[in-house]
Amino acid sequence: MVEKLQDIAAAMVARGKGILAADESSGTIKKRFDTIGLTSTEDARRDYREMLFRAEPAMSQRISGVILYDETLRQKAGDGTPLVELIRNAGAVPGIKVDMGAKPLAGYPGETVTEGLDGLRERLAEYYELGARFAKWRGVISISNDLPTKGAIHANAHALARYAALCQEAGIVPIVEPEILMDGTPGDHSIDRCYEVTDAVLKAVFAELDLARVALDGMVLKPNMVIDGKNARKASVEEVAEKTVKCLKANVPSDVAGIAFLSGGQSDEEATAHLSAMNAANDLPWPVTFSYGRALQAAALKAWGGRSENVATGQRAFSHRAEMNGLAAIGNWKRELETAA
Ligand code: 5MM
């Protein structure tokens, strides 16, 4: 049976649930493992992801979908069960990162364009066979006084739209991720500068999605929050929530199936607090939830530490963050819940 894009998208942003971004490429997962002194072998990557995908109650209660890297989509757990199967058995949707990374944009020093469109139709057909029902593509936008340029915004928005149209043709829901870096260089931009750039990028992305005839009710937007740079952090939780919602309402049509934020280098608790404030204070035209990588995994990675005897501890840490973010997705998170746990 072919599932409808709209039904898959609705499941990805189901109430009180959100997406686990576990699609670190080989280079990124190595950096994460370096922080716990673990060598990044194929087995270590499998063990780590298996630990997360078997974590309960996180997976069945709070995780709607998991974004995987190509290697993980093909891997089997220690007992031979495909990792995709573990995700499906928990009632979550398996997804796949299909971009090939951000590469220097010719003629635009300091800016990138995300590559991976060549051969994408064929890769999507294979990923569908392997069980993926949604995909992800991340465009990376640098921010400073002078950047981004119109050229870089246009190149990334155009690629995102072509990717999204190819996904929908293949029966796969696209996650459209235009990330304005919070933790890039110099990282000293104000929240108002972030607003200005996020506004311009979202306008360009939705114009390109429209031209590419992408069905908005069959896609999920994964944006950054409107927030000051990592070296200039001073905006309150309320200000981040208010400016983010204002920017999204000004640019994201209500037909879009849902919004699932990236965490972008915020601390675990900040990412949760911002999400909760948005859901608590505002009447939003779309479901608004999380698609966090670092903010969902950091505590679990540290607690696990690469040791089999710590699997249960790692899973508890992951379940806690998933629970906190699940509550934030319905505006019900309170700081006391962190300390109580
Ligand atoms: C999990 O990290 C994702 C993949 O990064 P690379 O392609 O650079 O290895 C990344 O795209 C992630 O899905 C999003 O940035 C959200 O993760 P954060 O940590 O920002 O919540």
C-alpha cells in the first residue's frame, strides 16, 4: 500500500512527539565520539544508534521519526534485526539524510551550497525500498554583517526546492532545512539580525518551493529559531519565542504540515525552554515540535560513554530529554521537571 504524503507528514508532527536527528555523517559522528574518547568504528556507530532506538519510553511515547545516515539505514542490530525495524516497531517513521553536504559556493567566499541533486531520483527510489518514508536536506547559511549574500540564499533555496519536489515524486516527505548558523563565525550577531536573515531566507525558500510545485501539506519545515549568535547570547526565552513565532507566521503558509526545529548548538535545556514557550504562548497555525540532534543526544552520549554496561543509563538520559521535549511540544514543560528528574 502506498502511504499518502500527508499522512506520513502528520505522523511526523504528531501531538507531543518530535523527531530524533541521528543522521550525523561519518565526520560529525567522529567529532561527537571524540568527546567521550571513543574511536568511531562501524560497530561503535551501530551500538550507539541501537542504544537510542531501543530506548523506552522515549521511542514509543515521544519520538515520531528518526533521521538516519545512509550507513545506519542499512545496519542491523546486535541480534540481526535491521535498525529500521527497531524504529518501525516503536511506532516511529524512519527517515534518511539525502544531501551530500555543504560545499564552498564558487564566487562567494565564506558561503556554501548544499550538493546532492545529481542521481537523487535513483537514490530516493532505493531509500524507499529500504524503508525510508521521509528525507532531510540541510542548506547552511552563514550570518555576519555582510553575509549571507542574495546569491547564496538563492542557490540554497533553489536546491532545497528541487530536492523537495524529487522526494514527493518518490512518495517521500521532504524535511526542508534552511539553517542560519547560530554557532558559526563570528557568532556575534544580534537577535534582530537573525530575524532579518531568517525572514529573507524563508521568503526565498517558499518562493522556490512554490515554483517547484511542492505540496506544502506533504512537507515539514526544519528551521533555526530566531536567536542571537553563540558569542552574543543575551535574549530571554520569551524574546526568542516571540520573535521566532513572528517570523514564522510572516513567512510560512498555514498549509505546511508542520514545523520541527533544529537545536543549532543551544544547550539541551534552552532548546526545550524555547520550544515550550512558543507552544504555550501562541495560537499557532501548524504543529510546532523538535527535530533535535545535539539537544536530544548530548546527555545520552555522555552517560553511555561507549560502554555496554552503561546502555540503560544512556537510555534513561535519552528518555528524559525526549520526555522534556515532548512536553515542550505541547507547551507543558516546566524547569522544575528537570531538577525533579
Ligand atoms: C545530526 O546532525 C545532522 C547532520 O549533520 P552533518 O551532515 O553535518 O553530519 C544535522 O543536519 C542535524 O540534523 C541538524 O542540524 C539538527 O541538529 P542540531 O544538533 O542542530 O539539533
